[in-house]
Amino acid sequence: MDVIWLSLFTAWGVQAASLLSPGPGVLFLLSLASGQGRAHALAGAVGIAGAALVWSSATVLGVSTLLAGASEVLYAMKLIGAAYLIWLAWRSFRAAGQPVADLGAPCKSAKPLSSSVTAGFLMQVSNPKAIFFWLAIASLGATASAPAWVSVLFIAVAVLLSLLIHIAWALLFSASATLSVYGGLKSKIDTVLGVLFLGAALRLVTSKD
């Protein structure tokens, strides 16, 4: 049971670190917040959480079969997952020394909130970063050979984490003086995230299960 909880919290920790790392989803919310306002940014966060529901469910449905029957598949998934986490760490360390990027001109057209929900879902469900991230999560084996309640809990917390963290991004980006504050903390944030990703990659390649 302790191993199950360790795997779950490791998977959720990796997910949280990834969601806190600026990527397509974060830039998408920033664009919504700066161009169409807080309501649309929050709607976009809901759409992104919907994609998390899809990918976390797919992870639970597919990983048990893969891991139960083929140790070679597990080993390959661990290598791919670790490589992706190292790549995220490298990007974080590289970004730590770079200024805030120009995010482009915001969209001026008024749209229904449902369009932002749909756009957030489609963007994240087809986002290569999200796809390979869930492959990395699957390789941690958090739900492999575990009771059904573990899978349900894993999905529920994964979706909740996605929703809460992206809502936090949306609220942050729709607040005043956000870019100047983020610019001041950017180097520290990216450095911490790089360390977290490297630690997760190390645990992944050294785990014996």
C-alpha cells in the first residue's frame, strides 16, 4: 500500500510540476486572459481539464495491460518517460536564462465562453507535450495491478490538479502587472522546475518495479 501511495504522489507531483512549467497550455491561457478577459481564460482552463480527463483515463485503461504482460514495454516506457522528463528539465534550465517571450497581439473579437472551453480542450488533447507527458506518467506505474479505487482516485486528482493549476494561471494572467511580476521570478521558477524534472527522471530510471 505504501508503494501505491508513493507512486501516486510521484505521478501527481510530476504532473503538477509539468503544469507549472510554461508551455502551449499556459501560453494559450495567457493569450485568452490578455485578449478576451478572465472569464474566457477560466473557460479555457475547464477545456484543458477535460483533456486531462481523456488522457488520464487512457493512461489507466492502457498501462495495466502493457505492464502486466511485457517487461520490455515497461523498460521502453521508462526510457521514453525519463528522456521526456530530462528534456523538460533542459528546457526549464535553458529558459531560466532567457527573458519573457513576446506573446503576440491579443485577439480582439468577442466569442462565447463555450468556444474557449472547446479551444482549450482541442489544444491540450492534441498537444504533443501533453501526449508525451502522459506516457511519462504511465511509465511510473501508479495504477498498475492496483485496486479499482486507485485508478478512480488517480484520474480524479489528475483532473482536479489540471483544473486548479490552470485556473490559477488564468487568474494570474488576468491580474494587473502580471508580466512584470512573472519576469522577475521567471529564472527562479524555471530553475526549480528543472530540478524537479531531473529528480523525477532519476527515480524513473532507477526504480526496480
